[in-house]
Amino acid sequence: MQESLVVIVRASITFFTILLYARLIGKQLIGNFTMFDYINGITIGSIAATLATDLSSKALVHWIALTVFIVLTILLQFIGLKSRYLSKIQDSEPVILMQKGNILEKNLLKVRITKDELMQQLRSKDVFSPVEVEIAILEPDGTLSVLPKSDYQTVQKKDLHVPAEPVKLTTELIIDGKVIPQNLEQRQKNEDWLMDQLKIRGVKSLKEVSYAALLPNEMFYLDKVDDNISDDLNISDYDGPY
Amino acid sequence: MKKFFIYFVPILFVASSFIIMTSGSWLKEPFRSDDDLAAYVENIESNVREENWEDANKEYNRARKAWELIKIRIQYSVEREDIVAINEALFRVEGGIEAHDSQAILSEIYYFYGLWREVG
């Protein structure tokens, strides 16, 4: 038996199967990583590893197990979409851990989180005093959402009556010397305008451009391949290479 | 065209993976004139029953060559233990022919028949 060859074939099947199944599951798995999602992900990974390397059993058996896990995961996603009640049964409900600066011990006990862990989660949300908290909620994915008391909320532009400007995204126009016509069109610009902008900045050829974009404030951003950076800010202690 | 490609390639991949993983049952069947392992082993059985040791040895050599070909074809879809077991059974048959021990050979041959039915 050519074991290396068999492993290459099985590993290739596993690799592309995982890629395909990950696309089928969608982005939800990464966004809302509940305990179940976490364990499910590990189990799927473990089955995939066995599919690739365990030659003592048929590849098909593990492939079927992998497929069943993915089908059930997708099925649960759909059930969650169709029924809010069943979705809550799957993922549990958010739990209030703090209200008006008070720690709710009963709820902490219910979700088995210590006060130290609660404080750590608050600090990671830039809340360094429990007094600042109006309400703190433990989400089903294990993250803490904190609503600060009104006194501790950051000032918004509208509070100061500063006129609002429309928000936009940075639009990439050139990446690695290649123009992206769709993005140019999106910001109502054309290639002539782009070439003019490059000429103004002393760029003779598109090959010189590493990255160019139109910023939200309509400013043109350019990064050339040649960075012309001096050695002043070199943080390395030795010549290298390492 | 792009949409067709996006659906066609994954479907083709899943289908070909499935075929590779289930191919053992039909890839063990003969494809050429010299790879009918089951027939060669049956010939060994009849030669051994008639105590025709020279012909049994010839059939064994054919069976061994056929098995080397089949093994490569089915290795992607069958369990390693099954391949090892068939290998061992054939080696024991070879030993039995050398020793002219028909009882030992017949028990190994029937073990082989069982394995052969299940493999794939």
C-alpha cells in the first residue's frame, strides 16, 4: 500500500471538503461563537483530521460523519431562523450580570462567572469602575455588552450640534499596479482622472503603484512600491537575516 | 458562466470525491486479462484439492501479480487492515503450497473469500 500517496489523496479531499462546507455554513460560525459552535467546530475539525490521516478505516465513513455534522449545523441554522423560540433553546438567552452599578450575584451564579472574570470583561470594554455601568449583559456567545450610565457615555457630534457629514468607505482604485474600474465607476471617476492624480504625484507607470485609494473625504491616497524609507526607525537590534 | 463555474466545480469535486471513496467495490473486479484475482484463487483451490501442486504454484504467482495491480487501484477506498489481511492470506497460501499442506491452504482460501466479499 502506497500510504503516502493515499494520505495525499485523502488530505486533498478533506481540505477541499472543509473549504466547501465552511462556505456552506457561512459567516455565522465566526460571528456568533457560542459554546455549542465552538465544540461543534472542534468536532468537525477532529473528524476531518481522521478523514485525512486514519488509514485504518474507510475514508467514506469519516466523510459521511463530516457531512452529517455540516447538514445538522445548517439545519439548526435554518430552525433558528424560522423559530425564535427554538433559536433561544439552541443558543440560550442573554443574561443581565449588572444593573445600575449593582452586580446581580444570582445571575453570575447561574452562568458560573466569577466577579474577577466580570471585572476583567468590563475592563476589556474600557469600563474600569462598576459604578459606571447602567447595564451589563452576557451574550450567548460569551461576550459582555456594556451600556454605560448616561453620565459616562461619550459625547456624540449631535450632542454638540456639530453638522454631520455623510459617511463613506475608502475605495481602492489600484492594487499592485492593477486598476479596479468597478471602484472608479462607483466613486464617479474615470481612468483619465486617475492618471492625472498619478502624474501630479510623479508616477510615470502603474507598475510603480502598490496601493491607491480614494478616501472618504475625497482625498487621493497613494502608496508606491518604492517606499524610500530611511533606516532611522529600524527597530531591529541586529543585522540579520534571522 | 461564472455562476455555472461556481456551482459546477464544487459539485464535480463532491462527485469525484465520492467516486474515489466508494470505488473499491468495482475497482477490485477484473479490468484486464491478468487481474482476475478471485478466479486465480479459485483455480488454486481446485488444484490443491487435486493435489496438483505445480499448477497451484503457477496460479498462486498469477494471483500475486493480480493482487499487486488491484491493491494500487483500491487502496484509496478500502481499509488498510483489509489490504494487510488479504496480503497475509496470500502469503499463507504460498507457504501452504510450498509445504503441500492442503488443509492449511483451504482454510486460508476460505478466509480470503470472506475478505474478498467484504472489501470495497
